[in-house]
Amino acid sequence: MLSKEKWQEIYNLLAETTPLPVDCGQLCNERCCAEWESGVGMYLWPGEDQVLTETEEYLAWEKHWVGQYELPPSSTGYHHFVTCSGSCRRHLRPFECRAFPLFGYLNPQGQLELRVNLYGVGICPLVQLGDINELDPRFVRASRQVWERLATDPDCRKVMEWHSREFDAMDGPWKRLFTPPD
């Protein structure tokens, strides 16, 4: 599990860069920062709870136990799940918010690729566009550095592998839009 210091480094790498050089929230009316469906939220990454504490009033916290939910493996047996009021302190936003709309995909050979986060297909025009090359290159570079760091931690790598295999199992013709050509 990554230490609090390592998580702070990751947060700092993505602190000053965003997917577009302008406010991408203007494209979708900040839909990713709102509860567009009741109870929608995100899982924190292993160790991330050391940086975001349960005292943050804009987050509601739950523990979801592996086995109770379909979740990736966890060395603690649970994952922290947070829902947001939509008005966070930007410097304390969770990792998934900082990294969105990208995620670190581990191909079947275990190599890291950056992909758009398919969980955002219903809310994000950038995900719907499906082209990482249209994002700010500074954001893409910082994201690659972050995902490379996460891939070196055994607990985070397990989560990345789990999400990658979930992506592989998704079906439908729309998936071709989000899969780089061979």
C-alpha cells in the first residue's frame, strides 16, 4: 500500500493540470462533479484514505467489504467508497477526480497503456470523444507518470489489473471507439 507521502506526490503531479487547457466542466455543466444519479461515488485507491480523511465534510464515507460487493482484491479486505456533495476543495479532490477521464490499463501482457475511463461514457464528452490525443499533453504526461507509479505498488497494481480485465469483458460495438487500433 502506498504511503501518505507517496499519495501526496501523486496528488501534486495532477494538482495543476487538467484534461483541457480550459475548464472542461463547461462542456458538460460539470457533470462529473455532481451526483447525477443517487448514491454515485467512487472507490478510493489503496492507501489514499491517508490523504483524504473522514473529516472532509464534502465526502460521505462507507466501507465496502470484498465479497459483499464485486470489488478488486484488497489487502485490508475492504475498500473505502466516497460520495461527494459536488463542492469539494479542489486541492483535496480524490485521485479518480484528478485522473479522470483517463485510467491506467494493463494489457494482457502486463504493460501499461493509458485509456479513457469507460465508466464516464454516459457523462463525459471527452470520454465519448475517445481520443487521448485531444487532451492537454501536459495532463497526459502527468497521468502517465502517476499510473506508472501506481503500477509499481502491488495493491494498486491488483486494482489496475482488475479494472483492466473488467474493461476486457465489456462487450458491444461502442467499445471499438475506446480501444486503440492494433
